[in-house]
Amino acid sequence: MVTAASSVESKTEVKVATRKRGVGSDAWRGTALVVVLRIAVIALVLGLWQVMSGSVLPEYAVSKPTDVSHALWKLLGSSAGWTDIKTTTFEVVAGFGIGVAIGTVMGLVLGSVPLMGRVFEPLIAALNGIPKIALAPLFLLFFGIGPLSKITIAAMGVAFVVFYNIYLGLRLRERELVEIVQVMGGRRHHVLSYVTIPTLAAPFFAALKTGGPLAILGVIGGEFIASTEGVGHQLFTAATNLDAPTEFAGLIVLVAMTLALNGVLTALDTYALKRLGLGDRRPRSQGA
């Protein structure tokens, strides 16, 4: 009997291991296929761009991939180009961090005190309705054409996004769960640990991913209006000089910055949700 049971257990373990290897192999093939298709699409677009530039599309406006690659190499090989990249990166990171801090504090305070929320929410909504780029000239008058004005523009855009996600998350927090924790003898820090933080985690990180591009948009808009350095200043100068290759090279730098920021936020999101036990909410199949 013991031998038969051991044989059945070993066969079951072999089947489970085989199934896991099969699932892992299928996942790897699916990922590889997606990567290959992405590369193929990019190669197709670049090929059509190269062929159509000059013959179908005006070359002075769209340039060519080969010219753009030369301009990008020149940009990355110059000290002035790296100065612009460092300036914009600093402004984006500083504005993003300040905006997240301000939005988080505002959301927690107004969401935790209903009376303050009712008083200030319409005022915040009215202020949020003003396009941030329209306030850029005002910030330039207050803070000058240096980095501080760009940081302020970026922080303002990010703060509103984070605020609304935190504020609405607190308002939608299930009151029944809070009462259950309190009935079981839990105090405020227990409610915070077991109800509030898990409830706010997903909307908070969603706000971060939304706020990242807004921070870059605010900084570049401010640099467009008035600045002496930065990627936005470089883009504005290239557009003024009708230098399409340098313009597209600057856009590639912005895309790389956006992808890098999104990658960092995605990794942070995955790590934080995993630590909170919220990392994998995908429904499992019947046979799993």
C-alpha cells in the first residue's frame, strides 16, 4: 500500500512539474512573439519613413531616419546635449516628487476630514480646470526662467492627479471593513494597515503612472516658453531653425525618458503591491 501510494505521489509530482514547464515555455514563446512583432512594426515604419521621405513627404519637415540617427548621435556626443538632458531630468524628477508629496498630503487631509473636503473640493476643481500651461507665464514671472518655474508647473499637474486618486479612494473606502477592525479591538494604525493602505495602493500607483507624463509635459512646455537650457529649449531652437533631424532626435530623448520613468514606476508598483499581498489578482483557470 505504501509503495502504491508513493508511486501515485511521484507520478502526480511529475505531471505537475511537466505542466509548469509547459506553461513557462508557452509564456516565453508568447513574450518572444510579442517582442519580434514589435521590432517588425518598428522596422516597417522606419523603412516606409526612409522611402517616403522626399518622394511623398517633404524631407524638410519629416527628415529621414538616417539623418535623425546622425543628429541623435551628435546630440548624445556633445556636452551641450547632455546638459540639456540633465536639466530636464532634474526638473522632471523634482517636479514629480514635489507634486506627489503635495497631492498625497492634500488627499489624505481632505479625505479624512469630510467637512474640509466639502469646503475645498469645489475650489480645487476650479483651479484644476485651468490649463497648467496657461499658468506657465505667471510662474515665469514669479520664479524666473530657471528650473524653479518648470518644477512648479510639473508639480502642479502631478499634484492634482494624485490628490483626486487619494481623495476618492478614501471616500470609497468600505466603512464596513473599518467597523469590523474597530469591533475586533483595532486602533487607528490597524485600520491604516489593514484597510486604508490596501485600498489606496492601486489608485495611488495609477496616479503615479498618470502623473509621470504630465510632469514631463509641464517641464517641456515651460522650457518651450522661456528657458536657456533643457530638452524643450533644444526642441524649440531646432523648430525655429527648421532643423527636423535634431527635432526628431530630441523627441526620441523624451520618449526614452518617458519609458525610463514608466519602467521605474511599474517596478515600484509591482513590488509594493506584492508586499501588500495585492500583486496577483488574476483569476486562475479551472485546471490550475
